[in-house]
Amino acid sequence: MIQVIIKATDLEKMADPKKGTGKKPKGSGRRLYTDENPKDTVSIKYKTPADARATVAKVKRIKKPFARKIQILTVLEQRAKVAGKHEQARIAKAGKTAIRKKHGRKT
């Protein structure tokens, strides 16, 4: 078995990437799912139907790509379904349909 020995000075030379790559760089303390830009994060609330409506409204007005908006609402819909909150899942699905309609995409 061959072992690769990396000196501490070599680890210091490797800089963390500016943008998230989805992987933890060797020698870095960062983890896979750390939030690279917490200010950019959209919180998802679905405890009550009012929370779900507020989240859908927020997603509709944020300046993010179409696909990202659909992803956020899909997460809301799936989490609500698993939690047994079918009304909130229905609200999220209706929000996705509205975004698709406005954007000009089918279904």
C-alpha cells in the first residue's frame, strides 16, 4: 500500500475556492453542506398554511433564476407532504404552477 504524505506547508498553500464546488477541499475545515453565502439563503416555513403562503410569495418576488425558484418550492412541497401537511403542499404546488405560467413554461 502506498501512502501519500502531505506536508503541513502544502496544506497551507491550498486556498479554499471563492465559490462553492460541492466538495470539501483537502485540508480544509469546511464541510460539504456548509452555506457558502448565508445572505443568499431562502428560509422555508410551512408550519401553517399562512407560513406556506408567505414562503411562496417570497419566492415569487426574489431575484433568482426560474429553476432555483422551482427547486425551493419543490423542497417546500416535499417536506410538507412528508410531514402530513397536505394543505401546505397544495399551496406550494399552486405556487410552482403560477411561476411556470408567468415564465411561459408548460405544466
